[in-house]
Amino acid sequence: QVELCIAGDVEHPFIKSISEEYGFPVYAQQGDDLGMRMYHALAQALLRYSGAVLVGCDCAGLTEDDLNQAREALLERTEVVLGPSTDGGYYLVGMSQPYLELFTDMPWGSETVLQETLARIKQQGLGTTLIAEHTDIDFPEDLGQLSTNEAGKN
């Protein structure tokens, strides 16, 4: 099941049209920063499902195989799945239950987000799986870092 969480107007005609066309629900993001928006999206999905995978819309190299690997890791009872990005963050996070401590007081946008997240996962005694690394697009200059192969996979 796909769910879309957006920061904009969930009633916007474009959003409503793609929701109806593709048959997925749309929710407003909740929270004052990226961490809280991600936490709330996962926590809400985990009320309905035994595992959830959250991806941003800024990873051109994301593949079906990446999503399948994340799903399989959660089915095998890994608590946290991460898809590392080349800038030191991550483009994908999957969980079997919400872990608030992985989303609070995080240096979002820095090159240490993945390292800090992994340290917190270890500190909490949680299992983790890392899937393939990809480039995500945070700034216009990031487009130049995409390989033709990575951008053309999808």
C-alpha cells in the first residue's frame, strides 16, 4: 500500500487527481521539522501495518529492488532499514515500530545524519540493515552528481 504525506494542501486539485487515479491516500505531514514529519508518517503507517518504509521524493536512483530489499529486511524482523545517500544522510528508512529517538535533535541536512542514526540504533540495541547507496537531490548542484545510469534506472 502506498501512502503520500505532503507538506502542501492535501485538497489541491492536482493532489486529489493523482490520489484518485493511483488509488492511494494522501495525508498532511505533521511536525515542526523533518525528523518529526518523518516520525509521524512512520508512526501513523505503523498503526495500520506491521512494517513501513518511508522514502523521500528526491532519490532518482531508487529502484524496485531497493524497496523489495527493505521490505524483506522488515519481514525478517530487522527493526530499522536505511538506504544511505552519498551526502551522508539517507533516502529511505523502514521500521517495524516507531523509534522517536532516531528523529529528535538530529543534525538534518548535514553529512553526519547517517552516522548519528547508526550510533543511536546501536545505542538502543536495535538491528539494522543497510541497502544500496544512492545520490539524493537536495540542491540544484546535486543534479550533476547523478550518473546517467542511476538517473535512467526508473
